[in-house]
Amino acid sequence: MPPAFAHPDAPVRPGLGRIRRAAATAVAGLTAVGLLSACGYGSQKTEDDSTPAAATAGASGKKLSADTVRIGYFANLTHGTALVGLKEGFFAKELGGTQIKTQVFNAGPSEIEALNAGSIDIGWIGPSPSVNGYAKSNGQSLRIISGSASGGVKLVVNGDKIKKVDDLKGKKIATPQLGNTQDVALLNYIAQKGWKVDAQTGRGDVSVIRLDNKETPAAFQSGSIDGAWVPEPTASKLVAEGGKVLLDEKELWPEKKFVITNVIVSQAFLKDHPDVVQAVLKGSVATNAWIAANSDKAKADANAELNRLSGKPLPDDVLDPAWASIDFTDDPVASSLQTSADHAVTAGLLDKVDLKGIYDLAPLNQLLKADGKPGYEDAGLGVG
């Protein structure tokens, strides 16, 4: 069944029955929603078709089953695996003579559209667009084939107005967008406190303000919001401007892990070019291992790519804490995807959706096990 996320400019939601009857309209509206689960400060350029020189300069050797693989990602720190792996040439090394073409996006729905249209084959993307893309296509468009990043989300507040969690009541707290991953997390947190908020309007015991990440710092400085539940590096930007971290979202999750970025692939491309998918996965695993062993160099690489793509590198007082709060991992943390979807259903932002089949971790686990490493679980959401 399709998700029932509403457009930010939509009128107050009249109820699930009407949404279901208008499912086609709701689905069509998803392309405009822009679920920015991993997009934020430093990700302001429009779609780009520029591939890092290192991603192609060293391409040599035997060509795999596809002449070219088209990779999509965001110019954002939470997509650090793609930024660093392309710049350092890890993907090019594994792909041999198969060429890399990249496309950079500002929002998840446009990346999902590109995947569905065949404009890209593999992409780094957040959990909410993955769920929406899968549901919109009735499970026919994509598979999640790996994790990429966990964590990197914080609740940052004005410390003069909010000194403890109970002080949130009556305050204005921003999230990136109606129905996005952080919006759902905040609504669920508010509900657990026993407070009431209308999910569609954001009105209630806490005022939930849907605000684009790049506009959040200015709103915070002006006092028009009292805090924000946002991903990095927006969270660290707010801290650099005087904000206080009231809560790191990872503290709410088992083992302090939850997905913020995963790797998706077109089902058609996975079927036709499994060797290419395996090569990209091998490059992703190698990149994450290299990031863990070379954090400072990787951080500099990622910031250099942000500068190249958006013309706006992050200052050190934002870059350093933001990078430190993100865990780059091959683990898709699949259970957190289901939990987030369940929270969205409870909040009334999502119709119940069957996510069975959204994961195909067999290629990743085959690669990891061949290297003597344990594979990862799909939380019962894998292909049959």
C-alpha cells in the first residue's frame, strides 16, 4: 500500500480513509514532498552531473557486464561513503573498465525518480525516501543492499529557554519536513512524553515547525524557533551559533544505532548486472574501512567534495563535531527502518506498508563473509 505522507503545503489531513481513497494523488504528491532525511547545511547546489576526477582517472582493466554505472548521492556529510569513495578512487578500482557517472541530488524524491527512470542505477539515500520509493512502486523499483551511515541526528535547543526535556512543552521545535525521518522521530518522542501534537499541522503541546535545513540556522538565530531536531551538519551549525545539544537521537536506539543513509539499487540493474553491484559494494566496504582508519583525511576529503559540489565547505567548528557524530557502517540497521515506519504509522503520517522484500543483503553478506567478516540481518524484510 502507498504511504500517506502529505505535502507540506497540503491542508489539514481529514483522515486515513480519504487518504486511501485518494491514494494515487497522495503517491503523486510524494515527488514534491522532498523527504530530506539526509540533506542539510552544505547541500545547496541543484542536481549536478560532475564526476570526481579520481573516480574515472584510474579506471582500467577488464570491463564488467555494464559499460557504465550511474551513481547518485547528496552533497552532504551523511553521504560521506560516496563522497570519500569516489574521491579516493575506491569504486573505480573495483569497477575496472566499467566507467562511473555520478549525479548529485538535493532531495530523496528526485533521486528515487531518477532511479525509476533509469537515469541512475545505484544511490546513497535516506530511509524515508527508500520506504516511499519502495511503496510507491508496490515493491518493484528498488532494493536496499547495504548500510552506509548511522547516527548524526540531534535535538539542539536554545539553552536559555530550554534547560531540560520538560521545558520543550510550549516551545517551537523545527524538523526538516513534514513526514521526514527526523519529523517522525520528534513526533514519536513527543508522544512518548504523553504530549499531544496534530501531526499534520504541528500544533499542540509542542509546536512542530517544518523548516528546510538550510533555513533553520537563521530561524534559530532570530528566535522564531526554540530548537530543532535535525541531522548533521545542521545540528553542529546550530551548536556553533550558541545552541545546546539537549538530546543525541542515537541515545534512543538499541546499541545507539539507527540508519541515516543506506545504499539502494534498481532491481532491474541488480538482476542484469550483479557483478557491477558487487563491485560497487566492495568499493563501499573498502571506503568505510578506510574512513575508520583515516578519519581526519576522510573528513578533509568529504569537505573538499562539498566545496567542489556546492561551493561551500564547512567551517571547522561545524565540520569536526558533525563528522565525529556520524558512524560510517556497512550495517543497514534494518530493524530501525521498520521501527521508523511503524512510528510514522502511529503518528498518522503513513498508511501501513509491507516492507517485506525491501532488502537484499545477499551480495553484501557474500562479500563480507568471503573476507572473514559476519554478515548483517535484514530484520525479516529481505527478499523471499
